[in-house]
Amino acid sequence: MIEKSNINEVKKNIEDVVGQKVILRGSLGRNKSFEKEGTLVNAYPNMFLVKTTNGLEKISYRYVDVLTKTVELSINDGGQYNSILDVINNQNQGLTL
């Protein structure tokens, strides 16, 4: 079950990295997939926007797409790309009492 708090956490983490380079990966069905590189342009209440590296496309995705792993969003963190869900999981592990 998807909880609103989980969506809000994904949203907050995406808002924190607006302006950074990202890689999007996902499935198109029938053993077809896509990978696009771009810049996270903006975060809105229900979705976020990525402008591709070639500058010809702006693509929007919902936060729930990331949470359900329909789309994998990886953030450039000092030359290395890390999945946003891994970043969130690492933050949560640091909060354990």
C-alpha cells in the first residue's frame, strides 16, 4: 500500500535536488526500456519535470511513478548517479533509534 507520507518523502527529496543532473530509466513494455539523461527542472505538487540533455524534450512524471518503481530516478551526486529511493532509504536508516 502506498502511504501519503511516502509520497511526501519522495517529493521532498526530489524538491531538494531541483537543478541537478538526473538519469531516468523505465519500461515501455514488451522487453523495451528507456533511459534519458537530463536536468530536474521543477517540482510541482503532483509531478516533477525533467528537461532532456539535448534540450528538445521536457518530460513530466508523478512522484508515485518513482515510489512504485515505474520510473527509476537517479541523481548525480558528485559525478556518481544514485537512485533517489536509495538516498531516501539511507536517510531513514540514519534516523533509527
